[in-house]
Amino acid sequence: MKAEDIRTKTLDQLNEELENLCKEAFNLRFQRVSGQLENTARVRAVRRDIARIKTILGEKTAQASV
């Protein structure tokens, strides 16, 4: 997911996307522990997407409070 795509979304959409990614990260952790994880690169991609969304959420909320 690109930062440009994330910036075009509303706060509600970003919070929903963040929730979905957190659930996916949780499921990926379980798959890794149980040995069922096939695409190990997905864990890293999900973590980075979560970080991108949190960063942009912080920017938008700071901008809204100014």
C-alpha cells in the first residue's frame, strides 16, 4: 500500500483499514508459530502498512487540531 493511497482516505476509512491490518497481523503471527505461514514477507508488509497508516493518522489529527 502506497502512502499516496492512504492520504486520500478519510479518518474513518483509515481506522477501519488499521483494524483490518491488525487482525491480519495477529493471524499471521499465529500461522508463523504453528508453522503454517507460507508467505513470510507478508508479515513485514503488514507491519509496515500499519506503521504508514498510524503515521498518516497522526499527521491528519495534528493538522485538524491546529
